[in-house]
Amino acid sequence: MGHDHDHGLVSLNRAFGLGVSLNLAFVLVEAVFGLRAHSLALVADAGHNLGDVLGLLLAWGAAALGSRRPSPRRTYGFRRTSILAALANAILLLLAVGAIAWEAVGRLQRPVPVASGVVIVVALFGIGINAGTALLFLRGRKQDLNVRGAFTHMAADAAVSAGVAVAALLMQSTGWLWLDPAVSLAIAAVITIGTWGLLRDSVNLALDAVPEGIEPEEVKTFLEGLPGVVAVHDLHIWGMSTTHVALTAHLVKPEITNEDQLLAATCGELHDRFGIEHATLQIERDEAAATCGQAPAGVV
């Protein structure tokens, strides 16, 4: 398992490195030609892509920190940095949306001529760069919110570049200069829609909510069905990182038997059934449960 984890980390580092390099080069190309062509849509997309580069760097740094070993002071290591990176990534993108929308509204009132041919070529190039980068993160997007954020943004970028190219073609044939800022507003809407889910999930993880895909009632029912267990209380399930889930619970078990074997088997089942990797279970007799301060519902 350790070898597979190391191999996965190397692959992820390679994907982040290649993604950052390709997109940073494209941002420079897009910004230079966008300014030369007087295309706000192209400059707006360059700003969006720069935000994604910073987001990729955040996610990459968090992935690297998350692999570091715990210490006496940081007993969980740096795993939580992946949650903070996902949250920062979402906030960064929403700030970029505001700047793009503000400039686009100004351009709608004062349209500027655009060199459509240059815009089309750069936008088509962007479709290839963004789609290729998205494919680098296609495999791990379901297991890691950080990777999902990278995939979502790159896939959205490919769609946005396609929109920029279509708008430039229409401007070339119709002369409608308002299409450039209008597409910029559409880009802002696409970014907002794509970022909202990432923002919601990262805020939930930062607040120690139960991660998506895990039903707490199902976990409680499983624990209540363990041999000799008559009740379960103080059940908490949260994300230690964007990929690791932790659990703590008090199991009320009047008769003491082979508890070590029960705990080992239960932790294995929690991992296999629910993907919970770090479980801490406390066994209580009836007397202890009656005086437990965490027993009442709603008490933390």
C-alpha cells in the first residue's frame, strides 16, 4: 500500500508540474496577444487562467505538505492544508470573477475594436492546452477535492476558450463589438457556477462537516449492530484532509469480552465500507455511559 501511495504521489506531482508549466506559458501568450488585439475576453480568460495556475500551485503545495509525517506538535501532520488550499482556490476564482465582470460592464458601454483573427488563433490554442491539462487530473478527481478543483477549472477553461473563439468568429462576420464584453460576462458566469460547488464543499470540510458520500446514520446503524453494543453516542465524522476521513464514537457495551479483536475488526469494516481511515472508538459500560458528558444528543 505504501508503494502504491508513493507512486500515486509521484504521478500527481508530475501532473501538477506539467499543468502549471503549460498554463503559465499560455497565460503569458494570452495576455500579450489579448492586449495587442484589444480583446477583453482574451485578457479576462488570461486572468482566469492565472487564477487557475495559482490554484494549481496551492493544491500542489498542499498535496506535498499533506504527505509529511506528523510531529509531536502537529499530531495530524499537514493533511488539513489540502482543505485550506481548496478553499483559497475557490475564493481566488470568485475575486477574479468580480474583476472580469466590472471591466466587461464598462466595455459594454464603450465597445472597443478587436483583432478577431488573433483572438481565434489564441483561443483555439487554449482549448488544446486546457483540455490536455484537465485530462491529467481526470483519474483522481473523484477521490480528492483538490484534484477535482484542478480538473473542474481546466475543463471549464477549455469550454471558455471555445466560447471566446466562437465570439471572435461572430464579431468577424457581423462587426458586433459588444460580443467581446458579453462573452466576458458569460465567462464570469461559467467560473462562478464551476466554483460554487468547490467553495461549498471546501467550507463544509473546513467546518468539520461529514464529507460528501458518507451517510452518518448508516455509520451509526453499523456501529449499533456490533456484537454486544447496545447504544452509540458522541459520534463524529470529519475530513482530516480532502482525501482522509476520521471518526470518533463512544460504544456502550455492558459485557466486556475480547475488545481488542472487536476494535480491530470494526476499524477495518469502517475503512472498507465507508472509506474511514482513522477511527477512534471508546467502549463504555452502562455505568460509564450514564455519566458520560457527551452522551446527550447535541452535546459536543
